[in-house]
Amino acid sequence: MEKIDYSKLKFKSGLEIHQQLDTHKLFCNCPSVLRNDEPDFLVERKLHAVAGESGKVDRAAEYQASLKKTFVYQGYKNSTCLIELDEEPPHEINEEALKIALQIALLLNCKIIPITQIMRKTVINGSNTSGFQRTVLIARDGYVETAFGRVGIDTICLEEDSAREVKKEGDKVYWNLDRLGIPLVEIATSPDIKSAEQAKEVALHIGDVLRSCKVKRGIGTIRQDVNISILNGNRVEMKGVQDMRTFVKTIENEVLRQKELYDEKTPTQAEVRNALPDGSSEFLRPMPGSDRMYPETDLPLLKISREFINEIKKDLPKLRSEIAGELKEKGLSEEMIKLILNEDKIEELKSLANIYSNLNFIVKMIVLFPKEIASKENKTFEKIEEKIIDYYGDILRLLNKKKIGEGDVKDILINIVNGKNFEEAIKIEKADNSEIEGEVLKIIKEKPGLNANAYMGLVMAKFKGKINGKEAMEIINKLVKKK
């Protein structure tokens, strides 16, 4: 790829990140759960563009209206309410979601807005039954420090997620209402980013902040967009740039696309493009303007008190990078730190560390062993964990009393999964040292010249959990030296 001189090209970029929060929906009490079963009912609608606060119709809304689509909404009796169907006014804003969004704002050094107006943002592509999305500006003027300099955080908004597109049939588009209304925090940086590498650093830092708070995990729970312009041209918004493996490549490809247009004396269009897996992109729609916002008339002004902010400040979560540093100081290996953070098991580790001092082993017990057992039993990690999680503390207490060894724990967990009660599960049949020594001598005689680790594998396979690994290695080393 052509080397890019970002400074010469007057490259400007900013990020927009949308992250789902792990609470019930933003303006009702429906659960934030996605469903795959057949819907209980369908509602069919057409949506029309209306003027925004400025009195003008947004051009992106006009474009969507010109497509003349019919939208079919799928809903459920026990998890879809009239608010999602736009047949009932919204409830007051979800306070837990507001608290999480404010935590994120404070961790990004933002100033909280004490009195703010919930707004309606015109969206008539079918993703909202009402033709608008509710959003509220809660913080601004923050920043992220990077190796390339400071990048500002312009705004942080709390808003409702859109419906989930299911399928298209001719001029009909089908949407599921399960996602509509899930709380989203929207983070918009200033256009301070000066290279693709700096953009990646900012995205990773914001991701660290988000994962330190109560947010949803998994595919579809975070959406990351990148705004790019060069040589004082029009801004292009790149949707769906969240795969960090192709993040830099996607930005570089867009820069080169815009440069090619500039060289051909063709103006770059202000548009929204969809990022593709190979790092290229495709046109989605015209860039929306500022004419699509107007006040939400069914809700009062949102007032965020100083007392509420002070309470949140007292209990701000630590960043994952901070937690990783603390765990490293306590002796946890890099591999185990990554495991415990990825599985979000920090609180469990802290609790069990009060019982048993070997943190590396605790991580093995609560993350690795359940995964291995799940694979062997052909069940999910969650199903296996559900059966064994209540026994972790009891097992560690037995380890402290030296009534069992660390090498016994996985077999004990397998026994519990297979239906044995705890008293029966901890009865592990053991081979005595003389039996182990006899078998080691036999293996050495049959396979002379191997190293101690090779003999260890053969011995462990022979006894299948009936021996302690540490004691077995001591015997092997002693006998190998004699030979």
C-alpha cells in the first residue's frame, strides 16, 4: 500500500462509538434481550419525513422517504410494550443507564451537563417505529491522552438503540423490536486525530473505559464509526469500523480513495459509507445534516444533580489496564490476566483470593477447567459453570487444609458435573508412591532416552488423575538421574 503522508494530506478524523449498556430499556421496563423465536405479532407501517428544529427536512430523511419502503415490525407479548410501538408516551429515563453513562463520561474527563433536553432525531429508514430516535446530551469537553497527543471528546449522549433488521422482501423490510430501546452511550471525539495509528489508539482506550463499566458484551453490542476528510474536502462517515485487525487498513483505503478523487479533480461527496471486511467500503446514503433534531415533548428536562454526580465519583470503576497492573503485581501471569479480564471474572477472583493464595490456579479453576469440561461434555461454558460455581470456595478450603491437591480439582469438578454430591466428588482414588515408582521404571525400560517431561506425559496418561503431578515429577526426576 502507498505510504500515506497524513500531514501533507491535511488528514482530519474523529470517532463515533455506540455501546449498549447492560440494563433494561431506556424509556420502558422491557428487558434488553434479543430473541430468535417466532414473533407473537406483526405491525406494518410507512414512515414520512418531517421538518426538524430548524424548520427544514433533513436530506438523509428525504432520501429514505424517496425509497417508499413498507416496514413490518415483529414483537412479543411478554417483552415488547406499547412504547416500542409508539402507541404510549415514554417513561422517565432509566436511572441505572444514566449512572453508567455518567461513569463513562467521568472516566473520559468530561464535564457533566446539569440540565439538558431529551431530543428526537429523525430516522425514517424503518429502524424506529416512531420515525425518530430519542437521544440526550449528558456530557462534553473531555479528552483522551495518546502517544501522538491529546484527542478531545466532544460529546457523550445517552440514546435508544434501533430495531434489528431481519429480512427484506421486495419493498418490505422486516424489523424485530427486541433491540429497539436498549440504552446506548454515544461517544463522539473531536476531529483531532492525525493518523490511522492514533485513531486505533483512541479506539482501544475508549474500549478499555467501556469494558470497565456495566456494558453488554458480544457481537453487535458495540458499533464504531470513523469520520475522515483530507485536503479540506467533505467529511465521509465510515460505518462499522470495529474489527481492530483491519481498522488501520480501512482508514488508509478511504484516505487513498479520497486522494484519488482529489487528483481527478472530483469533489469528495459528504456521504455515509459501509466498511467491508476486506478494508474497502461501499456507499450507504447521503450524510445527514443538522436539520433532523427537535425536542422530545413527552418528557421533562433531564436534571442531573451535583449530589448524584458526587455519588458516582465515589464509586468509579477502575480501568481494565489498571486492574491488569495490580494483578501482575500480585503474581498473576500475563496469560491468566488476559483470561480473567476477557471472561469478566475479576470479582470472583477477588472473592476466592481471600481463601486461597495461588491466583494463577484460581483462574485455571474458574475459567480454564469449565471450558475444558464443557468441550468434553459437549455443553456450554454457562451450563457447566452453573453446576460447579457454588463449590469453588469449598474446594479451595480443602486445598488449604491439604486434604486434596491442585491436581485433583479438575476431576472433582468433573465428578460434580456428572451428578455426584460433593462428599462423593472429592473422593479421588490415589496411587501410592511405590506403585508410581514401579510404573516409571517400567516406562523407562520400555522407552529409554526420553526426557523427564516426556515420561511425565506417559505416566499421567497411565494413572488418569490418580496421582499428584508435582509428586510424580519428583519421582521421575529421581529415577531418571539414577539411570
